[in-house]
Amino acid sequence: MKLYYAPGACSLADHIAMHEAAMNFDRVKVDLKAKLTEDGTPFGEINPKGYVPVLEFDDGKRLTENIAILWWVAQRTPSLAPSGDEGRLRLIEMLAFISTEIHKQFGRVFRPSADAEATAAREKIGQRFALVATMLGGDYLFGNDVSVADAYLFTMLTWARKMGIDAPAELQAFYARMRERPAVKLAFEHEGLD
Ligand SMILES: N[C@@H](CCC(=O)N[C@@H](CS)C(=O)NCC(=O)O)C(=O)O
């Protein structure tokens, strides 16, 4: 199994979740600007959508989209999801919120020119972090056990720190807790992050 990733990109969420699940997998670094994998393969041949993450299974089939990959990891490792039908429903609700309401907003923040849209996006992200801070069920989103959604939220917080977007104290404490997890340390080491 191979995870195609770019250092510090949203694929970090999948990378962390797969380590939390103690999965064995190879990593393939992608240069998103050049659209090439580290062995020089045009990335469009791997994912015509042109973006990471991509999870390639041993039979050659590929899965894209953070929500789908994180969901797959949670299906394989139920301890990384809240339990029961209601728990699974809440997990997909949370993954969708992080993906469509936080992750997508960062696209505007990362633009080279800071325009009115970028400013509005920063405000929205701040509001959504404030809301997520109230949703923590304990040390993590769904209580005191880590889930795949925590890996995604943590990745968003790494971006917020990089881009100077404030997060409430509860999320800063969450960030610090996540940062100490062996799975996070390993993913940082593999991706060459600080
Ligand atoms: N809908 C996709 C979006 C993934 C995405 O935004 N990937 C970014 C990195 S965080 C990327 O590879 N961007 C390169 C590009 O779009 O050219 C998902 O949630 O998996």
C-alpha cells in the first residue's frame, strides 16, 4: 500500500491516521508544482484530479479524497472512530465539516495575493475553529480516544499556525496533545516537518 503525499499538505491527516492505525505502507512524495512524483512519474497518471492524497492499494486500485481515505482507515481500525451507528454518523458529519468548511477556506488563504476574499476566509476559519473548540468531547473530538477526524483537525491547525490564524486555547491545547502522539511524530519525521 502506498500513500502519495506532499509534505505538510492535507495528506498529513491520512499519514497520521494510518500511523495511528499501525498500518504498514510506503510513502511517495509528490511535487505539486511540477506535478511529478519523486520518481519522475507524471502525477496526472496517478490521480487525474491532480491532488494529494492518493492511497494506492496492493492490487493497484486507488482511493482519493481525504474523507474517503480517513473513513476507510476508520473502517479498518474501529478504535479510530466513535462507536455505533450514531458514532459513525457523527464521524462523517465531522469529516465533512472539516473538509468543506475549514480545509476549503484555506485554499483562499494560501493564495499569493492577500485579497478581500483571503481576509474573509481567515475570518471564517477563525469562526469555525471557535465552533470546533466547543465540540471537543474530551481530549479529542469524540472524547478521550483519538479518531481519524482528530488527525484532520490537527492538520488544519498546522496550517493555521503557519498562516498566523489564531485558534482558541482549547484547540491550542489539542494541538499540543496531538503533537506529542507517536503517530504524529512519525509522520512529521517522514515528511521532514519541524
Ligand atoms: N477534495 C480533495 C482536496 C485535496 C487537496 O486540496 N489537496 C491539495 C493539497 S492539501 C493539493 O494537492 N493541491 C494541489 C492542486 O490542487 O493542484 C480532498 O479533500 O482530498
